[in-house]
Amino acid sequence: MIEQDLRDRILAAPEDLLEDHDLMAALIAAHERAMGSNVVDLRSIAMERMEARLERLEETHRSVIAAAYENLAGANQVHRAILQLLEPLDFPGFLQVLAGDVAATLRVDCLRLVLESHQTDDPVLARLGAVIHVAPPGFVADYVAAGRNVPLRTVTLRQTQPSVLALYGDQAGWIGSEALLRLDFGPGRLPGMLVLGAEDPHQFRPAQGTDLLAFFAAVFERTMRRWLA
């Protein structure tokens, strides 16, 4: 028998009992044992299914919240990087910020600005530092396609390809994944590409969203048009 004091407390506040998940699970289990194995309790089966569904909904809820926080953090990163791009007053300073502050803000281990040119040994571009990689016409499309006959997107996320040695130089051995941002510098100009390289082979994956990087690429190419003009 239940002690009278405990019984009175349960009767006074039965909703407290219903809100205790572990206690309700124990009561249901005791009820099933009392009924025996030859009786099918449809209500218990329904409750088990509802509990499983509730657990799935809670897991989905947690996943949605985590994704929202991740998207917010990514947006803040891109916004900070864009503000840093707008700070320099000359092109060498722009490239210095690109290789330093912007790369750190975007949390990438290597950053390259690929410029297609008919003169790949231009000494002026060579003096601007390792962040610039001068390539012959058609390099960007070939690099992004990687030998496949596929439509070229503005942003491509993938693990690094065997042909990255010329692009990353001494860092090619430890770059595991990359984000390729194709750039349009306007009519009459050859295209370019911003390459974000990461040591983590899973930092950039094809299944990830690319909206923020596409926005960053749009701002970057418009900034580059200003310098090229």
C-alpha cells in the first residue's frame, strides 16, 4: 500500500506525476507486467510510437537550431571579411589584407587569387606576392571542371585535385579541400577565380550550401573591377 502522505501529495498534484518521464515509463512497464504476456495493450503500443515520434521531433528541432546558429556564424564571418576587403586604399594593401585578415576571418589555410592572362610571366604581377597566381586563358574553366563535362557554377566545393601543385605551391601537400569562387571582371576582361584552401579535407564539401560564398564572390569581383579600372 502507498503511504497516506505520498498518496495525498499525488492526488493534490497529479500533473507533476504526468510530467515526470521516467516515473511514467516505470508505471507503464509495471502495468504491462501486471497484464501478462497474453494480452495486447494497444494503448501502450500507441504510447511507445508517440514517444519514438517525439524523440525524432526533438532531434530534428535540435538539428534545426544548430543549423541556424551555424548559418548565423557563417554570415557574420562573410560580413567581417567583406568589411576588411573595403578597407585598403591601394591594390598591394588589398592583396595583403586578402592573404592575411580575410583568410584568417574565413578560417582558411591558404588563399589564392587566380588571374588569367596572355602574359603569364608578367613581372608586375609577380612582384605582388604569392597570393596571386597568373594562369593562361582557359585555366579557370579547366580547373573547376577537373576534366568533366559539367556546367560551371559560381561556387564549387570539393576535396583537392591531383593538379593543385602549381596552384598551391609548397602548401599543396597538406591542402585537403577547397572552395572555388569563379569571378567575372566585366566585358573584355579574362575571368578569374578566388581559391580558398583548407587543411581539413571535410571543411568544404559538395553538399554544403554556397549562398554566402556566392555573395562574397559577387562583392569581391566588383571590388576587383574597381582596381582593374
